[in-house]
Amino acid sequence: MSDSPLRLLIDRLDIQVPHILQCIEESAGVEREVEGLLSRTRSQWVSLDTSLVVFGSLARGEWTPHSDLDWTYLIDGQANSDHLTIAQEIKEVLEHKYVPPNPQGAFASLVFSHELIHKIGGQDDTNRNTTQRMLLLLESVAIGNRAQEAYERVVRGVINRYLEEDPRLLTKDRTRYKVPRFLLNDIVRFWRTMAVDFASKQRDRGGKGWGLRNFKLRMSRKLLFASGLLTCFGCTLDPDAHPPEDADIDERRAYLVRYLRNQFCYTPLEVLARAAILYRIPEDASVRLLSAYDGFLEMLRNEGIREGLDVLRAEDAAKDKHFEQVRRISRDFQSALDVYFFENKELSALTKRYGVF
Amino acid sequence: MLNEKHADAVELSALREYELPELVSALPSLDLSSFKYVSFHAPSTMNAAFEPTTVELLEAVVGRGWQVIVHPDVIVDWELWKKLGQYLCLENMDKRKAVGQTVDQLEPLFKALPEASFCFDLGHVRQVDPTLTEAFLILRHFKNRLRQIHISDVNSDSRHAELTIEAMLAFKRLAPAIPPTIPVIIESRVSESQIESEIQLVREILDDDNRGGRRTPNLTQAISA
């Protein structure tokens, strides 16, 4: 955290965001706890060809005491029927301690690297595969220092696959990378999918959980989308993304893979903080953004409020005092994002060019 | 055996600790006059107690002006290895090893051994990162230290194996970034009857004129002894 752009921005702005900081600290603690738990109960649970990857609030550094633990057992190696047994054992250990993810969702199971790398778009790219792939890039962490290899290979493999589909990586003057359109389109598609699925889940669950899901869609899901856009825009705007001289397309792609990999190491909030510094976003917008997000996490950390939002139905939202707070926080958050994407000269030009058509 | 294959580079290997004294003592009797380039692979596993003896034996190899290929994970006493100077040639590692796989991992090793040169193992780097991102970064970063290439496929058991089409496709992408004067040592495990065809495959990879108009290199190849 000491060299995190988020920490840097918080210090520069001299603002109090205690809930953001507490969630970061608790996330780091839970990561260590998960590793310790598995190491104690299942020795040698990691290998060079497998990684335990966590997503969601834990990977974003936004863990609260009520968070569920989204995970997958990622395999990048020879197929082995024992992998299912290992995944089931991991599930048993984790579900004994933490809230399990939605059983109909994309987590708590095996995932193979081939699906993630090869099936981008087309009939075989299911909602589940898209979700796993996008979250692998936008919000994921591999648990345990000894189990990073498979995870790293797959993340780079996915990024590389996106870039391989872009025939020209450089701008016309060849001094900068272009925005990687294939990757950007998938990030945009994922955001729209999340928004559409919100309505679908609303129907499937008869309105149950509407308030909480609505709040998350307005905040953490939107943050994920914003961070993805900024990462793609950074390819052309960020001085760290400069292409090497005298390189052919394969080497240029390698450098862009590295840039994107480094950016995807940041949590979404860190991506926004880094962009605020890099693109000189006005301080009042950054304050608004971080304060709104701190308010979001404060509400999620409050068990009573969280439970109230979880049972809140759409038809009752207008009269609910906590949902009024949700609206205020999410309006502030959106207005800060508007400054990033519509008022900043560099970013707004790219938003117009790539964000809609 | 290699003379008939038109190879003009060879790497002598004492991969096991017990092989080293015998091979070093045999060096004066070996006729290597047909090779323009000779290198020597140090043991890949070593008892730390044997380290001073190993370095002492390798000093005799260095005296011949040969590069000594060393796996960085065997080094315990870094000062000791400095004696080999520019002839100490560190190799990048496969995914089983905890050090020496990536630019970030290699950088501190070369800081500790500032004179050391570099042997780039293409099979290892492709196993660590099939996208070859790390390969390009390593090549650019350690270009001035590069003295030789190891080439082969590396199978799922992390063993060197004969070249496959996947490995060839990958290495062809890397070829334009490899200076044509760098000696190439083939580490594929093949039978004697396959040596010629394996050399041809390596020529096909590194002579590929379709990629960036690379000129035909003055290729030096050999089968690792």
C-alpha cells in the first residue's frame, strides 16, 4: 500500500477515507488467512500448473465482514481428474469459514486456461467464460507467493490473445500504442452484460436482493468498467506505455502485454487514483470520487444497512432512507466519473472516439 | 559425430557434480579443433560444500577462453563465482526453479555478478511465459551480455525435447531479435539419426527470411554433448 497510487492520492488530497483503508487492510489479512488455512489443512495445495484465484471484493481490496469469497481453481497444465478433487477440498475448507459465492455464478469451481484464452467471442464464449476472463483481468489475485506462476501465465495469455487480434498496434506516427480495441470492446460488452444481467436476476429472483445489487451496480461494477476503460486508454496516453524503438510487431506486442499486465495488477480504485494523478483530474472530483466510494464501503460494512438493502425491493426504494443515501453516494460517484471521462481533455477525446461506437 | 553434421559449435556438459572432475581432466585430450565455438555447462545441481572445488575446476575451463554455463540456483557463495569474470555465463531458468526465470529475477543476479554473460534458453523462457513477453524483455534487457542461445522444446515434465511445431512458431517470432552472430546450442534430446533433421529445423527457425527480412545468419550449431 505504501507505493500505491491510491495512497499517494489520499495523501495529496489530505482526505479521510477510513473505510477504504480499513477494507484494504482487512483484504490483505483475509488473503493471508486463506493461504494459511489451506496450507494448514491441505498441504501442497498449489503447484506450478495451478493457482487459487480470488475475485470480487477481496481482489479489489474491498473486503467487508459480510463479503462472500469468490474463487476459482485455475489450471494451466495437463488435464488431471484429481483437479476436481482438489477443487472440492478447497471448497470445503473455504466454505467452512467464509460466505460461499452464488452457486449459479461463475465461481467456486475449476477453470481451465484454454477456455479463457481461446474462447473470446463467438458461440462458445458463455456468460460464465466472459465473466471469468474479464474478472481475471480487472479484479483478481492469486493466493500464496508459491502459486503465482500459472496465474501469471494465463493473465498474460489472455492479454496477448486480445492484442494478437489487433493488426496494428501503433498510431500512424508510430510514436504511441493505439487503444487496444478488441480488449476495450470486450470490457464494454462485459459492463453492458452486467447491467443486463442485473435486470435478468431481478426477474429470476422475484425482486429479492434488488437494493444491494443496485448499489453494487452503481458503484463497484461501474468502478470496474471505468478502470477497464482507463487501462485501455492508458495504452495510448500513459508515458509508461511507450513502444520500444527498432522493434517488430511481436516485440511491440510483448511490451504492450507487459504494460497491460502491470496495470491490471492495480485494484480498480488504484487505477482511478493513478489516472487522477496522471491526467491531472481536478482535486474536487477526486475528493468526490473517493468520498463517495468510502461512503459505499461504509454502508456495506454496516450489517443492518446491508441487510436492509438486501431485502429492499425496487417498488419500496423511493421511501427508504438508506436507499436515499445510496442515490446520493452514487450520484456523487457518477459526477466524479463524468469529470474523468467527459471533462478531461485527453480522456474525453478517447471516450468520444471509443466509448460509444 | 558432430563433425559430419557441419556443426561448428559445441557445448560440453558436466551436468552432474561427479562428472565435472573427470571431464575437466579429459579436456587436454579432446580434439575440438573443428569447432569455432566451445562452451562448458557446469553441474546443474550441487552440494554447497562442493562449490569451492567446482569453481576451482571451472577456472581451468575459463583458462581456455570458453564460456561456462551456470544455472543461477546452484550459486551460494556469489563472491566465489566472480573469479570466472566474463566467462561466467548465467542461464535463464525453467518454471521449476525459483530464480532466474524473468527479467526482474535475472536483474539482481547480474548486479551481483556484474561481469557475467548470458546464455538465453529459449525452451525455458517459452515454458515460463508462452506469450514470449518475457523473452522479448530479456533479449532487449540483456542484449549486451548475450553470448549463446540454447534451443529445444521443453515438455510438460520440464525436460528438454525435440522441437515441435508450437516451439518452432514461437521461436520464429523471436528470431529477428536474436543477433545472427550468437552461437546456438541445440539441447533437443534426439537419437543420432535425428541430429541432422533437428539442425535443419533450427536453421529453418533462425533463417526465416519471411520475418522482417532477417539475413541468413552465420549459424553455429551443435548438439549439446
